[in-house]
Amino acid sequence: MTTVVERSLPRWGGFSLGMIGLELRRMVRNRRTVVFTVVMPPVFYLLFGSSASYRSERLDGGGNVAGYVLVSMAVYGAMLATTSGGAMVSVERAAGWSRQLRLTPLLPGAYIAVKLVLAMIVGAVSVLVALVVGAFTGAELPAAAWVECGLLAWVCALVFAAFGLFMGYLLPSENVLQILGPVLAVLSFAGGLFVPVDQLGSTFARIAAFTPVYGVGQIARYPLTHEGNLWLAALSVVVWTAVFSVGAMWRFRRDTARV
Amino acid sequence: MTERMAVELDGVVKRFGAVTAVDGVSLAIRPGEVVALLGPNGAGKTSTVDMVLGLSEPSQGSVRVYGRAPREAVALGLVSAVMQSGGLLKDYTVGETVRLTAVLFGRPRERVEAVLERAGIADIRDRLVGKCSGGQQQRLRFAMALLPDPELLILDEPTTGMDVSGRHDFWSAIREDARSGRTVIFATHYLEEADAYADRVVFVRRGRVVADGTAAEVKALASGRTVRATLPGAVEQEAALRAMAGVDSVEVRGDSVLVHAKDTDEVARYLLTRTAARDLEIVARNLEQAFIALTSDEVTA
Ligand SMILES: Nc1ncnc2c1ncn2[C@@H]1O[C@H](COP(=O)(O)OP(=O)(O)OP(=O)(O)O)[C@@H](O)[C@H]1O
Ligand SMILES: [Mg+2]
């Protein structure tokens, strides 16, 4: 070469705001993802949670039943958003993009970090949209609960970012969301997001308590209901996050070892 | 001090289970060389290239790129590649794909413009990758490969699936680029491509280097043709045929004889006038046969 190129490695293993920005733009371009993660939860709330009777029925701790349903839907949205954020890796692997990225300085850890940040950004948008729609259509919560429930729904959704990554590495399919959609719906039922679990029978309720969405729902609704055992719920969230993270790491190692 | 080699493979073996894809390749490539890795399907070209790029580890032997481990050379942008297929996301635009590459390599925005121009895709920068033709996608891969301004560019069958004019345009861009002194290694099935664009041709077959020489030597190798004829008692003629000028090799298979030669007309004349040969045909030697001629030469020599 006649020109001398200065060669150095990027900071943070290639984790950068520039990459997050471009990835976010690409995610938003995908209409199906946007509808799935940002439009569907508020629509569900409007359909099932905002009836006149739900708006007039008060809760003991303040707020109305519509507000209670809204928080559940915010959790549901955060869960859809973070799962699909993580599951993006499936499409990228199928397209050979992950392999292409290995021809750049981007470190695998930085790639995972970018995916997690993206998942959490989309999760935050999903929660915000649901809460704003709810606020304008009759959902009522005590002032502090708006913030607390929203934040908790969002933070706890980290479980599902890990879940999405795990599934993204596990499932080879390009249509990973078509598989995950029904799976998430079942988990949401078990987690009491659509109907309170005890209405589904005591055996079901007992099993449901061990499923991954249950704890997240309990925690997110706690500022509103002050019900249930917060410590057990937190334990459930931590354990499931660990399980999914270990699963994702395991598949990820195999993925990079292959080729 | 010896010159620093662009690529040094030393006794490299790559096994996939029971398959030995690369079987003891040693190769040194000097900076500035344009080298064709020529070989039939399954010869081990991609497997070799993958190891040079640090995408896989050799089962045995060592690979150095500009004196460094391949992963490190890749991360520093010393080496980059246009791969055989895949590696693009449909829902990025052409421009965004290159920008992302620039972000990852920590190169400025101007560099994006420069490589889009160089690869001839500046006018389609806002097009989604999924809407680009195969040739345009290949140019995009080329632009991404140019981005870190690598010392070594690797192309793995870069023109597969392109039409004739696409092929021509692509190679013009590569040739233009190689003028700046970049080292280029490209894998191909096509003798013509190797002949037209490489200074040096490395033949690979079944994971081994069977020949390594200049493009002119390759041309000579491929210039021969094969005469095939039915000839009862062919064995008796074998020695006479072998003794003819310009005959590379003679194979007898039962009642048929195959003569590989530079001057096949002379051989045909001899067979038809001086022997009982019939059903005679003359075929151009394809790559596979050139390899066979080459390996059998090595055995007889
Ligand atoms: N990941 C793999 N697992 C198992 N076998 C493999 C793998 N990759 C390559 N091989 C085998 O190794 C051999 C060499 O393959 P390679 O892809 O390197 O050949 P190639 O020269 O690039 O061929 P082509 O011209 O078809 O691209 C083949 O027999 C192939 O089947
Ligand atoms: Mg190949």
C-alpha cells in the first residue's frame, strides 16, 4: 500500500451507539415487529380491559380494574418486545450475517450487549406506548404506581431478552416469531396476564407459579396490589434469567465453534 | 531479514470428522501478488480461505497473515473478504450496510462514500439489500471488504451467479483496485478467470496443492486436448503413441485409448492412417482432466 493506514482496534469490542442506532432503524423498518411489540398490547388492552364496568370498578389500593389490566398488558408488551429483540439473532444467523460480523473487529460479547440494549429500548417504547394509551382511555392508577409499575415491567423484561437470545440461537428458523408468538401467549396465561391464575383452577395455579412470566407479573403489579410474596417472585425472575442466560451462552458457544 | 509474507500456511490440515478437506498445504504469498486458488468442487478452497480469515481453526499446522494470527489480522482490518454467499441482511439499505461496517471498524463517514464509489454502487445506496440483484449484492460485499482498506483481499468465487457482463464489470473493479498494490487471493473453478486475472495460480485438488505456477504455465497446461478412440489391441500401440512429439500421456482402458497431447491433429492422423482405430473423437481438456494430466505427470516424472 502506498498510503499508510492507521490500524487499531475499536473501543468496547465494537459496542457503539452508531451500531445501536442503525440496528434500531432496521428493527423499526420491520412492520411485523412493530405491530407485534408496540401496537398489539395497547389494542388488547382496549379490547379486553377498557370496558365501562372495568373503568368504574375500583381496586382497594387505588386505581381501577382497567388500570390493573393495563399493567398486565404493559408486561405482555415488554415481554413481546424484548423476546423479539433477542430473537433477531436467529434471522441474522440464517442470513450468514453473524459470520460476516466475524470478519469485523466486533467481539461476540459486544454483539450480545448490543442485542440486549436494543431489546430493552424496544421494551421501553412498548411499555410507554401502552401506558400512554391507557392513561387516555380511562385506566386509573395511583400516581406513583404509573412510574413504578412501568419501570418494574420494563426491568423484569430482561428475563425475556435472555429468553429471546436463547431461542434465537436455539431455533434455526427465519420465522422464529411465529413460533414464539404462541409460546409467549401460553406463558402469559400461566403468568396471569390475561386472566388471574386462580380463575383457571387450583392445580393450574400451582403449576403456573413456576413459569417464567408469573414472577414478572407479580412484581410489576405489586405497587398497585401489594399482593403476593415479592421475594418469591424476585427469586423466580432471577432463576429464570439465569436459566435463559446459561442456555443462550451454551448455544452461542456452539454457534461460534461450528462453521 | 526475510520479507514479511502476506500469508503463510505451514503444513495446514483441516478435518471435518472423517473428511479431510485440507490435507497438508504449505504456501507463502508475497505482498502485492494476485493469486488464484483454482480447483474443482470440494477441493478445499473455501476451507483454506476460512482458516486464513480466522473463521475456522486448522486441525494441524499454522496460518499467519502479515505475521499475525488470522483473528487479529481481521480485527485490525489487514485482511477482508468477499465470501461465496450470504452475509447480508435484506432489511438494511446498501448505504446502511456499509455504514455499519464503517462503524465497526471505527472508520469515518467519508470512507463510506469512497468505497460506495469504488464498488460502483453509490447510485443505489438507498435501495434495500433484499431488492438488489445478485451482482449488486456482490458489489456491496466488495464495498464492505474494501472499507478497512485491507492489505489483503480474499474473494471466494466472487462471480458465481453473475451474467457475463456482470462478471466483466466486477473483475474490472477488482483489477482497478489491485493496481494500488493490494494482495489478492481469489478462489475459482474457472481456468479463464485464473488466467485472466492472476499472476500466480495455485492448483488445489482433494485438499492438496498439485501445482503452483504462473498464469502462462496454466495456459500451457490447459492448451492440450484429448483424443479418444476405439482401438482393439491398443496396448501394442501404447509405446509408439507415447513416443510421438507433443504427447503428454497415454491411457489404455480395454479396447479404448485416450491420448492427452498438445498436437492432437498429428495423433489423430496417425491413429486413423496407421492403425485400426475407429470412433475417434477429440475433446478439449477440461479442468478436471488438466488436473489428472498434471498429477500423472508428477507420478511419471
Ligand atoms: N463444515 C463442514 N463440515 C463437514 N464437511 C465439510 C465442511 N466444510 C467443508 N466440508 C467438506 O470439505 C471438503 C472441501 O470443501 P470446500 O468447501 O473447502 O471446497 P471448495 O473447494 O470451496 O468447493 P466449492 O468449489 O464447491 O466451493 C468437501 O468435501 C466438503 O464436503
Ligand atoms: Mg468453496
